[in-house]
Amino acid sequence: MKRTGTFVLCCAMLLIMVSAQGQDLKINSIFEKYGKLKGSTMVILSGEAVQNYRLSLYRSITLRYEAPQSNDIQQCLNVDKQQARKIKEVISNGIIRSGYYQLPDEGNKMNRYILFKIGDDQQATLIYMEGDLKSEELINKLFIRE
């Protein structure tokens, strides 16, 4: 009986650790609230699908940038960027048009990133990534053709 209790406790702790990835971020509410909204596209990749990119988790959502989503996104970005180690933004008329945020690693040596952009077609893309991919490698993969 004691072994079963220990096993259950270990499984519960593991489940909490796995489900806590990036859960401290306000942008999670965007994925939860708008991920299944008609017209939005949400992608969640983990494991082998992102392993070659040295990531452990990739989440993205693309949706029409209009109220109320636009207000929610701006509020979430403004909260989450408060904990960022590195910030690069383009702000126009008080609105974040694009942003790159490198977040603290949560003590597990995982690099964490938030990327955001409003396209010319008023489609907003919000991306959350974590893994051992370094900031410079991410920039190279995104902006430099190999």
C-alpha cells in the first residue's frame, strides 16, 4: 500500500511539472480563450515534432486582430513583458505591432520566448516557445536563410 501511495505521489508531481510549462504567463489566456474561435488557427507542437529545432514546446495562434481579442492580446503582452530579460518591440500609436520577448528560464535551463506580430492584413500571430535553443540561434532560424 505504501508503494502505491508513493507511486501516485510521484505521478502527480510529474503531471504538475509538465502542465506548469509556461503557465505563469498571461498569454496562456489568449490560447485558451481564442484557440477554438472560428477563424483562428492554433498550433501546439511538442516532442519529436520540435526536437530538431531544440525546442520542447511550440504554441502559436493566428487570429483576426480586432476587439475584443486585440485588447486582450495587448494587455497580456504588457503583463508578460514585465518579467522579460530581453525586449524588442515596434510600437505604433501606443499599440505593440511586433514584439520579441526572452523570458527567465524558470530554473530548469529552458529558454522561453514570446513572439508577436500584427500583419498588414490585420492578422495577429502570437507564438510561445521553450527549449534549449539560444536567443541568437532563434534569430538566425527566423530571419537568416540558410
